[in-house]
Amino acid sequence: MTKNPRISPSAVRSVEILIFPDVQLLDIAGPMQVFATANVISTRAGRSAPYETRVVAEAGALVTTSAGLPLMATPLPSARSKVDTLIVAGGPGVRSASTNDALVRWVRTHAARARRVASVCTGAFLLGATGLLDGRRAVTHWTECNELARRFPEAHVEPDPIFVRDGEVWSSAGITAGIDLALALVEDDLGRDLALAVARHLVVFLKRPGGQAQFSTALSLQMADDKFGALHGWITNHIERDLSLSALAERAGMSERTFSRRYVEATGQTPARAVERLRVETARRLLSDTRLPVKRVAERCGFGSEETMRRSFIRMLSATPQEYRARFSA
């Protein structure tokens, strides 16, 4: 990518959003609306519009999204043309797009002429195919993080952040996180005040509390076999209790050995791991939404001690409870 000097606040920044058949609609519409709103707010304040955004696709013309809505796209510009920001959308069609050698070459070459490159949701797979994620931190939708790490082992995939910036390569978590990413790009370009004005206009967080793991733990367990649905509800409502293997097996009406085997088959994780994740998830909410002392949070979440909770936070979030509260507290 080009090493451009810092751009003047009055400069017009070209933004290209790459799409393909079966692309995720919100991956496009979310970021586009952020840039469009930044333009409206800027012009109302008597300044020039800071962004010039266009949607591009390999075939050009109409591209049908995964929602069934066709979008008008312009043909891909020359791969060697300059662009300020190249954004790669995600969606079911990214599997095919990331194996399209011509498209991968175009992204790789065009990215080298861009000031920065970003992916929304599973668009990270297309960036990964170009090698742009090698040696860099990255994120994608929480359901695809393991697959992204498997496909591109040189990338450092982080499952929790809403978005990640590593140098001038940005990536975001699932779908609506593209809005968070675009707001961060606007803040980086034009400052916090304008980005905050855009967020207020769109009625979204400038920086939403927590990461995508706050959604993934409960949702992934809900996707498990229905035989454990009632148990998961009970665990959530009794998170401070003894949730040992023996206690859970008794609650499920099984022997410990049978319960452990069937639980792993249904959820892909051990009961102890699931309980730890749910406790961390509950603790995160209490740390961000209340002023309870950390020791009290640990007690209410069933960790037994503040130190046990600290170890779980470091293992799962790479941050202590105090660091998490400092960053995300409301």
C-alpha cells in the first residue's frame, strides 16, 4: 500500500467497495451510509464533501446480493489506478470470489496503490487469499474465525474485536460491524467530533461496548442440540452457583461420563469451557454496565475469587477485568 502523507481535512477521499454475486447487503449499505452521512454533515457545516464512494464489481452492471436485491455496480477500475480506501465486502459469495484468481490478483495489485484496505465480515477471506493478512491481526464474523485461521495460518485471527487495525489493513467482525469500521475510518480521517456526529445521526455507538464475543457465546450455545437448551437457560440464571461437571450432569439427569460426551458432541466444547465463557460474558456486562467492585463481580459470576476471574479474562480476552472496564465502561 502507498505511504501517503496525512491527507488534508478538505481533501476528497475516494472509497471503492468491492462486491460480487451473493454479497451481504449490509456489508455495503452500512459503510456507504456512514460515508454519505459524513458528506451531509460536512456540507451543512460549509465544508466540501470528504468522500467520493462507488461500488465496483468484476462484471459491473447489476449484482444480486444474498438478500435478493440487485445493486448497480461500476466495472473494476484499472488495478494500477490509485484509490484512497479499498473496502472488500463479505457474504456467502466470498467463497467463490476468493478462489477467482483474476479477482484475487486485482485486489492484490489495487491494494498496493491504496492508502488503506479494509474488509467487512467475511470479506477477510478475500483479503486472506491475496496474502494481505499474512503476519497481521485480523477478525471476521465470529462463526468464521476458526475457518479464517485454518485457511490462512499466517494471519493472527482474533475472534472478539468488533474491528481490528493492523497498520493500514483494517478488518471488521460480522455484518453490522461494518458500520463500526466505517465510523473508525471517518474518525481517523476527520476527527472524533465529526465521527461522533455521524454516529448520533445514525443512532449507533461511535464505539460500541464489548466485542462480538458478547454475542457469540450465548448464540453458539443456543445453536446446540435442543436437549441442552433448558440447561443453558438454567446455567445463565444461576451463574453464581456450583456449576461443576457433577452438578451439571445431575441437573441433566445423566452420568458424568455420558453428559460430558454428549455435551461435547452437541456444542463442540466441554461443559467447563462453556461455563467459563458464560461467566466471562456475564462479568463483562457487569463491568461495563455497573460500578460493582471487581471482587464483587467475580463473586456474582461464580468465579470464587478475583484472581480466578482475572486468569479467565486474560486467557479469553487478553485483558484483565480492570483493563476491560477501563476500555468499555459506560
